[in-house]
Amino acid sequence: MLTAMVRPFVFAILFFAALDSVHISDDQWRADPNSGYTQAHRDKVVLATYGLAQLAFLIAAPWLMTPRAGLRATFVAIALPLCLIVSLIAVASQIAR
């Protein structure tokens, strides 16, 4: 069950690192008038990848961890709300930047 509590935070840290690494340099920003669209597209790709990683984790992890249905339900009951809360905080903090 530790995986259900830790993995959403690991995904959020990777999300922040991915968004920070795809920023366009100031020189390119001044030189290209369409660089805002390029930055927005890169951010959308990172956000979609983050969402798909969370979804894959919520679907695959319970079945890979244990064959017992009760433990799978407990895992989902812990991981799903935590994933949603961490995702909302991560996306909201990026919007606020």
C-alpha cells in the first residue's frame, strides 16, 4: 500500500521536471513569433503524458501487485483520491506560475 501513497508524488515530481525542461529560451522566444504556440503544444504533450501515466498506474498497479480482490479495492481506494488531489495541485501550481 506504500506504492499507492508514494507513486502519485513521484509522478508529480516528474511532471514538474518535464515542464521545467521544455521551456523555450529567451533568444528563441524573441526570434520566433510563433514560439508561444510551440510552448503551449509542448506543455499540452507533457500534461497528456502525465495524465496517461496516472491512468496506467491506477489500472495496472493493483493487478500487478496482488491477486486478492480486497487488496486491489483497498489500493484503488487509497490511490485514486490521492492521484486526483496531487494532480489538481500539480496542474494548478503550473497554471499559477
